[in-house]
Amino acid sequence: MRPADAKKTAGTLALFGLAGAAAATAIWFFNAPARAPSARSPDPVVAASGALPAHAARPGATPVAPSLPVSLNGSTPPRLALDDHGHLRKTRGVREFFDYFLTAQHEMPHPALDALVRREIAAQLDGTVAQPEALDAWQRYEAYLAAMSSLRQLSTSAPADGTARTSDLDAMQSSLDECASVATRTLGADWSEAFFGADWRHAHYMIERWRVLRDSSLSEAQKAARLQALAQSLPPRERAALEKSEDAQARIQAVATLEQQGMTLDQLRAKATQEFGPQAAERIVKMQQSDDAWHAKYADYTVQRERIDAMGLSPAEREAQVAQLRQRVFADPGQALRAASLDRGAGR
């Protein structure tokens, strides 16, 4: 894709109706974790052809055991599932296993990260037929990420009115097709489907949904019928997940609207009970209380982090101390990762 075409699609990321943490899930492939190209990085051209990285160690190699990154201390990597014959099951969980380690890619050089992944694969699968299969999947995933790095020139800005022109949708579909093609060439059809199949279908659904909504030649009844048919075209499990997600987004938006009115928790409970029923209202109130507690904790953490910033430490020393602070303040690894993500978003 030419840079001009990439820029043309910049605003259309809003199509996916995503914000905050949800954006990293449903349209992940546009923001896939990727390390900066280096002398040891797979060549995107070679990677796109399906060849494995030349520098990658082969099954059986014995890498130097790396230390666990500070941000991953106290957490456990996902389990690699096997089928009934002992082979690695081709599921999204394998990608989640790799992504778990890629969250720490800025804390360690690539050779150390690569050795860490191989060590953890061995810890779960040593001596089984699934071990070389997992290593092969890791190499292919690296090739995919390297190839995608040449395509990720998309801006995250969105149109002020949150809409998209037909030309934007065409460019987005073209980008989606190109991403899927890269995944198929580097990962193979089976792994591409396992890692990204649901994402591709969801993205295609959102693009076509916007086509319908923007079609001025259709009546409201015709639009409703086409949207229903479009949703029905998804596999049952993905359709159910979509409906659940849309329902959750509607509730989140409703809660946000209530919050903007400056309600107390009791007022929020009363209004949510009226809108969604008593059980949903209690869940909403608990969610609000949890969110309030999170923001209070993050605010306290920010004050302590700024004290570290003022100490004049080297970047490495500063990062180590902030990581240790994050671990102390956020006992839950998920909260620690959320704090780290917010820090990166703020340029910290």
C-alpha cells in the first residue's frame, strides 16, 4: 500500500466503533505488537514471501536463559493447548501466548526476548511433538510482524464527524485484504485463520455496516433489513460475541451519559435500575466504583512516578524504578499492564 493510500484511510479507524482498551482487541492487526526493524530483524520482503527469519534459532538450539522482564514478574503466560494427539492446537490462544511476551519488547533486546519465548515454550512443551510446532509458529509470527511493520503507516486520527466516505471504506477494505494476504503468506492459512480469522470477519462486517448506513438510496427499513442480514452472515459464535459487544457498548455509552450529568452513585443506581433493571444496575455501580478506585490508585502512582522522573536518572535506571513502582502499586498484573499502557500513551 502506498503512503498516500494509507493516509487516505487514516480517519476510517473510527469505523470500528472502538475506544480505549477495546481497540486493541477487535482491530488488533492494525496495531499488532512489533519491534523496530534492526540488523537482526526479518526482512519484510523475505517475510512476506513466507520464508522464515534467517537469524531465528532452529528447534533444538539452546539459548541463554534470559531473566524475566520486570513488567511480567508475578504474572503467568497463557497455556499452550494440545489436541488429542499431542500436537499444538491451532487457536488464538497461541497468539495470545506470543503477545504476552511481546508486551515486554521495549524492556529487552530482541535476542533476549526470542530466547525468553523459546525457554517458555520448552517449559510447557519440552520433549513433545508440539514443541517444534510452537517454535515454527513463533518464527512465522515474527515474519508476519516484520511484514506488517512496512504497512503500518496508518494514523489513529478520526474524522471530526465520525463518518466515512465510500472512498475511505474502499481503501480500508483494500488495507484489510492486504493484511489478510500478508498473514496467509507468512503464517499459512491455518494459523492465519486461528490468529486473525475472527478479526478479519469483524472488520469486514464493520466496513459493510458503514456502507449500509451511508447509503442514502436506502430507506430506514431497508437499512435495518440489510444490517440484520449482514449480522446473520457471521458464524454463530462470532455473531453472539458481536451482539454481546454491541450491548455492552450501548450500556457503557449510557453510563457515560449518566456520569456526565454529575450523578452520585445512588442516583446512578436509581437511573440505571430504571434503564436496565436492578441486576444490571448493581453491576454498573460496581463497575463505576471499581473505575473510581482505579483512577485514584493511578493518580497516586502518577505522583510517585513524577518523583522518580525528577531524580535525573538515566533512561534505563528510570525505567527500572518505574517498573518496580508499578509492580508495588498494582498487585494485579492486568492493572500493571493498564498503567504501563497509559504511561506509554502519555509519552512517559
